[in-house]
Amino acid sequence: MRIDQNSTSLIALGEIIKPHGLKGELKFYLYNPSSANMAVGKMVQLTGKNIPKMEFEIEGISDSSLP
């Protein structure tokens, strides 16, 4: 994930690994899995190389590492 050097209000939370399913879900690697920054209802901004900034609301979270 590339962050705009001029923006001081963004925090890198992780990296998108790949799209998942048919409903627009993403597999995401969190740098800090215990962070409260990733929660349902929170707004996140996705950006990357040659990708315009896009803002999304988190609608749901599932943790595939749980038994």
C-alpha cells in the first residue's frame, strides 16, 4: 500500500491480498490484527500505485484464522 507523502491523516492498516467472493469482499493482511481501527461502520480509504483514492465503509469482518 502506498501512502501519499503529503497526507498526515492516513495510517497504513494493512495490504489487500486479493478479491474474494462475488459480493465485493477482500482478503486483507492486517499489520496489527488487534487494532480497533478495523471495525464495522468505520470508514477506510484504499489507495495504491496507479489507483485513485477510494473511500469505503466496512460492512462486515470475518476472521478466517479463527477455529
